[in-house]
Amino acid sequence: MSNPSPSVTASATSFPAPTSSWLPLIGLCALAALLLLLRLGDLGLTDRDEGSNAEAAREMLETGEWISPTLNYHPRYAKPAFTYWVISTSYALFGVNEFAARLPSALFGIGLLIVQYGFLTRIFHPALAAYGALILLLNIEFLAICRMVLTDAALVFFTTLSAYGFWLGFHHEGRSRRWIWLFYLGMALALLTKGPIGIMIPLFAVVPYLTLTRQWHRFWHTGLPLPGALAFLLVAAPWYIAMFAIHGEDYAAAAHANTLGRFANPMEGHGGTILFYIPVFLLAFFPWSAFLLPALAQAVRPWRIFRSGGPPPAGDSALLLFCAMWVITGFIFFSLSATRLPHYIFPLFPPASLLVAYFWSRIMHDSAPPGVGGAVTILTVLGYLIGLGLASLPWIYTAFMEQIAREFPAAPRLKLGLLPFLTGGMVLAGTIAMRYWCLADRHRSLAFWIGAGLVISLVLLLVTVALPRFNRYFIAPPQELAEVARYNLGPRDRLIQFGRKRPSLAFYARRRVHFVNPGEDEKLRALLAQPGRSMLILQAPLHSKLPAPAADFPVVLHRYGFLLLSSEAMIP
């Protein structure tokens, strides 16, 4: 692509123009660092994903086994090794703790924002690029994923780098065509991060785009498919070859179960209907999700003209179509998958942010941009639902207290106070203000900044007030008991967790944990019959379900509804 069309130039410059493209980037990174690093290590690891990933990386550092990941000292085939390599490196630099475990996700999140901003500045005005990156940053999905020990921040960094690399390389001539190598390198590293989905995500954009614009012939001649495929294999294949050589059919079967198996069948209870991601996207991308539908309609309009005999999409229209295909194809794919989780659609947020930023440029420039009325209606409905839902949390929490307390015995101790009413009121007030300024004749950019300020305020309240309370009663208690067991168990002793599996306990105990479900009496007795001391962690309501001799073990420590039992006296 060369220069933006006149309409885009006008809309882009309706943003406040920065004096340098570096100033917005510096501000963006500073804001991201605040929101992603603030109290990053204060919250205990959540189960299952955070606990599993953090412990697998810890075991990798402890054992020096850098090829075959383990979890609880058993082979872990669910994810490739790249994320564990990065987290292990963080442990080596900052110690084995929650901050070091989460830091790579935060850094990949900041890196993703830099990629988003850098890509957009090559095509649009730096101000529009800044808005596109801010939209990507300021939503609950991005901020949650980039503050957790998950593979998704790294995955989306590499898949976005791949898709943007394709665009720049395919639409430039001469030396700039070298960007196409990022297409293949990004896919290779994404494959090493989360498996085959790392290849598929960039192809969600590339394949429909080349098909709809009838440019496959050009790609085969200019897209370096054969050299690119070779480079892809040189980066991604060695680790997979090593895993097949070491583990053979066991790894092949596990890889099949965690790829095709996840698509065909719900895994670990993560199902839901085909409509699952509609409310997820609307809530996780709020308030910008309200503007995505008209942005998509704007993006596909040039292709509809082309299909009817008009000129092919070119310039900015072609890029918008590329991003629209990325979002639409990806959304359909994840909706058809039988295993569904809210963070699975995170790879669609970079193109969605670009589309929404472009649409906002029209809101700020045009007197009556098409689709803004519908977008404001969606915004209003969503904002009212979220605001009223937050304000209703005390009643909802009380109504479901019995069910919550079964899993988290200390839940009745948590007092929500005025926080739900405060956050609910903030969302309602922010929604009303955004609606007013979106429809106003002047200063429509205020609507954007109100939305941005709303998200920032909510996240700061969540991180500094809500999550510490939640951690105290819901997450920390069994982990504190595991840390106590760590200092009271020798090499020949064993730690047993009775009840729902919590992989994070192995991280805090720094040892293998034997997981036993209620009803598995013989398994528990066999463990207790082994030489050495046994310690058990369980929820207080499960104490009555323990078989002998564990039922007679003394309770040596009680922590907010969780018990630590020991077959022998503890170290004074």
C-alpha cells in the first residue's frame, strides 16, 4: 500500500495530531506497563491453567529438561515448549514467584501493542495508529490475558506479527517485500507456542483475502511460498521431531487429542453452545465491541461492489477487507469448535481493534457516518446490562452462596461492600456520556476518551481493591498450606491433595502432589501405606469423607476453610 485515500487522510487527521510518531508509542507503553505490571505478582496462581503452566516451567528449570515439558513430574504434552522456555528464563532472572511467572505474558502484551502501533503507522496517520493500539489495550480480555500465566499473549503476538508481515510484504515492492518473511517466522513461533492453531490464525485472514480478491496467482509468484515454507520448517520442526523421537506414539496420541480432539469434542468441561462467543466478544471487548458490527459492514462493502462488477478493493479498503476476513473466519472457526473458552478468541482482537479505530475516525470526521446510530444503540444496551449486572452482584452472590461455598468454603467471609455499586455506577455513567458525545455535533473524540478512561478506572479498581479481597478468600488459602507443607516434608515424604485438582499446589509446595478424589479410598490408603510422613490438603467440608487412617490425622493448620493434616508432628 502506498498513501491513504483522501477520505482516510481527512478522518485520520481529525484525531489530535502528535508532533512525533514516537510520543504516542512512549505514552502507550507507559500506560500498558502501569496496567499490566501493577501488583502483577500479588495474586496467587489460578487453577488450572496458570498453576499448570507456572509449575511446568518451574520443573523445567529445576530438572534441566528443556525438550520434554513435565507437570507434576509427568510428561506434559498439552502445549509445546516455547512458553515454558520463556517463563523458565524469567524464573532464572527474577526468582520462582508469581511475578516472574506472569511477566512474559505482560511483556508479550506490550510487544503486541508495539506491533499494532508500528504496523498502523506504516499505513495511517500516527494518531489513528495510537487509537488502534489503545483500543487493543483497553479491554478486559487483553488486560486479563496479559496478566496471567497463559500461552495466549505469546500466541497472539506471533500470529499478529505473521498476518501483518504478510500484508506488508505482499503489498510492497523492492526491499520492503522482505516483510513477507515475518509471515512464515511468526507462524513457526506460534506453532511452537500453542500448536497448529498458530498456523491457522494468520491463515484465517490470508486465505479468504486471497480468494475473495483473486490474488492467489500473484501470491505464488511474489509471496515466496517455497522458501518461506522451508524457513518455517527450519524453525518449527526440530522440537516436534525431537518430541516424536523421544516419546513416539504417546506424544502423537496426545497431540491429536489436544488439536483435533479439542475441535471435535468438549474437553475438561469447556463446552457451550455455538453462540457462546457472541456475549463473550461483546463483554470482553466492551465498549469497543459496540462499534465492531458497523466497522465490519464498512470493511466488506468494497468487496461486495467488486463482486458486482466494480473495481477490486485497493489501498485502505483492501486492508479493511483483510482484517474483516480475519475476524469473521476466526469467529466462525472458534464458534464451531466443540471446546470453547473466553480467551480462545483473543487472536481476533488486533484486527478488530484496527477496524474499530478506522470506524472511529469516521465518527470523528463525518457529520452522520453510516452505522453510528446502531453502534450507539448496542453500546447503550451493553452498558446498561453490564452496569446493572455489576450493581446486582451482592444479590447474585448471596443467592448462589451455597453453591460457591462448596468450592470455596471461605466465600461467606467476603464482603462486597460498595464496590459493585461503585463500578456499576461508573459503567452506567460512562455509557450515558459516551452515547451523548457520539451523537453530538462537536467534540466527538470525548466519547473515545470517556470509554478509555472508564476501562482504565475499572481495571485499577479491580487490581488494587477487588482482586486482593478475592485472593484472600478464594485463591490463597490452599496455596498457603502447600507452602507450609513444603518446609515440613522431606524427600521421602508425600503431599496429598484431597478434592478437586489444583495444579498450583505443586508450584507452592515445590514437589510432586498426589491428587486424590473423594471415593478413591484405595488409592489414598496405598499412598498412606508408603514409608515417610504424609500431609493432606483438603476443604473443610470434605474432612468427613476421608477414609481411615487419614480421618484420624490431626489438623495442624486451618486456613479459611481449608485444612492441612499430617500423619506426624510438624517441625516446631
